[in-house]
Amino acid sequence: MANNCVITSGLTLNSCVNNVSGLESLHVLTTTGTSISLASVTYDAGGKVTAISGSTTGELKKIDLVRNSAAVLSEEVNVVTQSLSFTFIPTLTFQIPGWNQEYTELYQELVKSVGTVFVVKLKSGKYFLVSPSGMYISSATINSGSQPGDSQIYELSFTSDEIISVPEMDVSSDLATFLSGSNITVDRE
């Protein structure tokens, strides 16, 4: 993968991709008819996720993001000074198209879900397991213009409350290979 960075000397910018950072792809853990959560998450000594398995057989379904959308993964740290404790609060915001029934059904499923698990691939090529205990919807809107040809867009925002920061996944080649041997599959990369 060729890197294309604006700054050429004095500062090293790692993983620049056409001067655009952000999400390359997004997958959500789904199943048919029953709910699913992560039954186990295995970490290496550095804190990277090396394996995951579901509470039942499931699939990481790819979500087609709206082109040039403001999809973003962010995280805040909530510090309680009295008890010297802290929690990590990840937020995932993205838009999906709404021009066919499949996207409408996905939107409705995501809005109704509690404990939703996402896998994010950044444009740098790194994968992250967003909120291993699951996320919940914090806002959902439908945007549609009044003129012919205007887009219908579903905008969703999820949040959570975790004891660890968003962990990177130790994906060496692709997500399907990473998931081999578990009861979770990936529908497409």
C-alpha cells in the first residue's frame, strides 16, 4: 500500500493513506433469530485481541458506509477523581444508505439492538474490536431530501462504557482468516 502524506520532512506520519484518515470498513456481529454476544475474547500480553468467539453461531456482517461520509470511531476517558477510577467511553458514528429494503431492515435491527458488537477497519489497515461488551444506540436519524435524486441516509451513533480502551485486533491477513476456527464468520471483506 502506497502512503501519500502532505508533510515530507521533520515529522513522521505513520499509515497515511491519500491524506485521508478514518474508517475503511465496518462489520457488525449479527445472527438470525436469536441475540448474540461475545462469549470470549483472548488478548496477548500487549493487549491485542488474538481470538474471539460468540455465545452462539453468528456472522460479522459488513455495513456499506455512505461514500465520503463522516464515519468516525472516537473514545473519551471518564475519570472519577474521588475514587481514582476511570472508564473508557467509545463512540461510533456512521451513515448507511437507505435506498433499498435491506438497508432499511439493517437500520431497524441496529436501532433495536442492545449490546451490539462492531469490528472497525481503519484506512491504516488496522482492525479494532469496538466495545467487547457491546454498544447501545445513542442517536439515530433518517435524512432525506425533498428533490428527486436526493439521498435517503440513516445516521447512527453508538456508545458504551468499558473498563479497557478500544483494543486492536491481531489480524495479520484478513478478517475471515482471523475468525477461522471460531463460531463467527464474515459475510464479505
